[in-house]
Amino acid sequence: MSQRLVTSSDDSRIELCPAEISPQRLPAHVAVIMDGNGRWAQSRGLPRVMGHRAGVEALKATLRRCSNWGVKALTAYAFSTENWSRPGDEVNFLMTLFERVLERELQALEAERVRIRFLGDLEPLPARLQSLIQEATKRTASNDGIHFNVCTNYGGRHELVLAARRLAERAASGELDPSEIDEQTLAGELFTAGEIDPDLLIRTSGEHRISNFLLWQLAYAEIHVTDVLWPDFDREALVRAFLDYQSRTRRFGGLVV
Ligand code: FPP
């Protein structure tokens, strides 16, 4: 929270793609489950919420690295539909944190040509956050840089239910013939419509779960799990994730020939 994207003194702003990573085989779209903020803080004797604050710094550095190295889209799981069940103080802290981050970083995101979008059911969010989201989305919509998707009040099952409902409505109104519904039609009703599917999913803090994240979109993603807690996710951790990704043979259900 202390540094702005533009004025940041960390090295991620000017870094080029590390030599050990093949720029031709970069994941075009990286998705991240930023887990371990609470544990990071608790292990330092700090309140859990300080971990979320540190997590923002890790996210900013990861976004800039992905952008500098040539990744086209970064999608981060910031708040799930299940996260409302956390203690009220933590939920309020997170909502205020999202507002502050947007207020402070919008200019920098614009300057760095980032296109930001918030994916999820945004209506239950505080009104002030909703209007900041609208402004950020509008002001960066025509940017030609990295696509930065922040999943907020996002749940993969809920997203699929909304898509099914929308397709049913379109069919009921006669706009859509049910027999013409295919994967593309359904994908077009998801929050991620128009975005390519993630190639790589990174999950920090050692949990081997998808946790209701991008259930449809992750169908063929390579999964990299690291024990690193999200606030400690640095350049080295990102390089390791990309090297792991580049060591995989992607078959998409077919055979290697
Ligand atoms: C999971 O750690 C992390 C979250 C629920 C919040 C992550 C949000 C951010 C880093 C802020 C992003 C903000 C914007 C606007 C881009 P956890 O609390 O589940 O950690 P634990 O597993 O150790 O308890």
C-alpha cells in the first residue's frame, strides 16, 4: 500500500523477461489463487489483515512482472462468494482495502496501459467500491496492455448458474435456439467473455484445491502449487512457476506426436 505503481522503487518495473524463461512459450494467461495472507501475518505476530495489505504489494509486483515479461492476461482471485462468511471486521477491511487500492493505483494502471476488469457478482459490494470499479473499468477499457482481471465476489458455480439462467432467458424469448447452444455460446455468457482461457494456474501456500475458481475456464490449465505464502510470492517464485509451466507437455486431451 505504501508504494504506487509508477513511483515504485522495486525492480519489477523495468525488469525484462528473465533469460531462463523462453519468451516464445510464455503462458498467455496466468490465473492466481493468492492464498496464505492470514498465515503470513500470523507467523509474524501481526493481525491477519496485515497479510492482505502485504498481499496487495505482491500482486502489484506480479502484475508488473507479467506485463513486462509479455504475459497477456493476469486473473487474480481477490474475494470469493464464500469469503463473506469471514469475520465482519476482515470483510470490511478487505472492501476498504480494494477501494484504497483502486483510488491510489488507477492513474498508474492507466499510465502502464493496463486494462482492468472486475469479474463476479458486483451488486452486493459497497456502493463506493462499485462506483470506483465502474470508473476504473471505463477509464482503462481501451488500454492495449495486459488484461488484469480481479475476481471479486466471484464463485465459479455461481457464474455457471448465471450463465445458464441467461441462456434460458434468451431461449424463452425466442432469441436463441436451445439446440444451437455450444461451448462458445456458454463461454460468451461468463464473466470472462472475450478472454482466452488461463494457460497456467498458480496457487500459493501449498493447498491443492481449485476452490470454486474459474471452473469452466481452467479446463486445460497447467497447475503450479507452491508452498510460498502469497505475500512472499516474488520474482523467484514467478520464475519457478513459469519454468514449471514450460516443462509440461500440453496435450489438451490428445496424444503427443
Ligand atoms: C487469501 O488469503 C487472500 C484473500 C482472501 C484476499 C486477497 C486480496 C488481495 C491480495 C487484495 C487484492 C486487491 C485488489 C483491489 C487488486 P487467506 O486470508 O485465505 O490466507 P490464509 O489461508 O493464510 O488464512
